[in-house]
Amino acid sequence: MAGTQDSPQLPPSGSWFAPAERAPEKQVRSMADCCLHNPITQIILDSVEGYVLVLNEQRQILAANPETLRALDIKEPQSIMGMRPGEAFHCVHSQDAPGGCGTSRCCTTCGAAIAILASQASNEPCSRECLMTVSRGDRLEAHEFSVRATPLRLEDSCLTIFVLHDINAEKRRDVLEMVFLHDLSNVITGLQGWSELLLRRPQDASLIAQNIVSISERINQEIQTQRLILQAEQGELKVTLEPTTNTDILEGVRSLFTGYPPDMAYRLHIEATETASCLLTSPPLLTRILANMVKNALEATSLGDHVRLWYESRDQRPCFVVHNPGMIPDEIALQIFKRSFSTREGPGRGMGTYSMKLFGEQALGGEVGFTTDETTGTSFFIMLPADTIQLLMP
């Protein structure tokens, strides 16, 4: 499977994580009716803020509060009875396995599934964060939730009160704080250092000016990236396609890393292409995607390792590949393109790989993925549409 290692065969249980079995439809309707007329569940649904669901032991929805129904644009509450949370919220992984929500490989890292199962096992409340990618028509949207599962004994049934709070705004603020208070602060420190050196050594003005320009471009790139992410998420990004070549794209990536520390720039090997291909694409966006791939690869490798970037034709489609010798552990590989997920500690991380997918697929119409294993290492790629190639130049 592009994106992780080859997917193993589905276990005999029909699930990679949570039990796949569901309650009979008649039992679901009976329990839903019980919730509808029970004062305890009604008080919970009417008074608890956020998206509130009442689940049975099989994690199926029995009742939902009005806020949830409005958010999901559901006119008839009965239409989601018997669904699981990911299915109701249109999580992209809810159809990955026959058992639905909670049963795919990606569900093993899902905060919602973990919280529900942990609460059921311990008979105590459990809280987690859930990074969910949902399908909205032909678009994918990233959402972050704070979730809490609380057990509730109702007559002879063990139910779960499952509450989700939207923390998208909080996560967005974390990202902007990280960009402007940390990442750009470090870059500006470098800019200040070169500026002070220019005052002391005016005879080296030409060389110093080149470094100042390079650092300034990095600052502008970072600000533009955040603006473009917001536009792409809101469906407002206007992509301008321009003729370019694969060699120009590769050289554009090379120039971006001239201002990076020498140990990082030295470890980047950009392989020359035998044939120049004329591409109709968005050079700024494509260069930005590849730069993120290269940056992540450099950060994941040791000083003695090299990162390779090259162009190839794959299935008669233009494809750029970034390779490093390391392997991504399975628990990380399953979450790699989720917004806000990062292997680095601290808030505001995880936008690099997320933006690759967002720009590469929704803006450029390509396919972004990766392969990883212990023998061959890790290769991230972006494969553009076949009609991106306009002509081949000798």
C-alpha cells in the first residue's frame, strides 16, 4: 500500500483493533428508544457542551445531542443510529476494513477508539486527543478533537457517553505560535547575525548579502506556507499552472537549501535527470512540497547519511522522489499525514507532512505517499497527473 509498508492480511477476527461485531438492529432500536425516554441520558444530551454521543457496548450510536446533529447536517436522528462515531463523522478510515470504524490498522492510533476501549475496560472515564481526517464530498478536511469516554450503567446495559470538543482553533494557534515565536525567531537571529557582520566587514558585502537574501527568502516561504494552508483548507486556494521543467524544479529545491546549515545542505544529493521534461504545474507549490520532504528527510537522518532527490516517470506520470536510509516505525507511519501529528515534542508541530498531502493532492491533483522498510529505507513521492507532462525536450 502506498503510504506505509505493504498492508498485511486482515486478521481472522475481522479487525486490527476494536471488535468488529455489532448488535442486532432490533436491539439497537430498543436501546435507542430507552435512551430517548430515560431522564439521565436526556439531561446529559441537553446539558453537556460539545458533540455528545451515547454508545452501546459495540460502540454504536444510540443517541446524539442537537449540536452533533447540526454539525453533521442530520435531519433525522434515526439515520445515524447503529453507526459508529467515525462513520457518522465521515472519517476516511471508517471504510478501510469490513468492520468499519475502530477496526482498521489506522484505528490502532486513533484517540477516539483508544478512549472508548480504555473506558470500557477500566469502567472509568478516559480522555485523549483525536486527529481525524474526514471526507466532505470531493474534499478532505483535517479536524482535531479532545475526546472523553465515560461509562454509564443504564438498566442492564453498559453504555458509553462519548464527548468530542473541537480544538481546531487551539491547534491552529499552536502552529502559528510555533512558526512565529520559535521557527522564525531562530531564522531572524541568523539574519541579525549576518546584518551585524555586514557592518563590521563591508568588504565582504557581496557574500554576506547573498546569505541575507537567502535567509529572507526562508522567512517569506514560511509565512506564505501558512497562508496557503489556510486558503487550501477553506477551498480558496487559486492555483496558477505555468510551464516549467523537471530540472528547474530540482534546481529550485537546491537553491532553497543554500541558506541552511552546511551539514544539512551537504547531505542533500540531487540527482541529474537524463531527459528534461516540460511540466505544466505550479512551480512554487511543487517546490514547497519537495522542500518539506527534503527537510523532514534531513531531520530524520544522521550526519553520515545522505538524502537523495530525483525525478522519474512512474506509470507514465511525472514523479519526484525523496529518499533517506531510515525506516519509519509502523505506529508513526499510520499517522504521518495527519494534521498536528509530529514525532517532535511540543505544540504546533506536524504541518509539514500534512501540507504535502494537502497541496499535492487537493491543489495539484497528484498523489502523495511514501514507502518504508528496514532494507530499502524510506521514499516519499509526489506523482503528478499524466497530463502535467506537456512535451519532452532532447
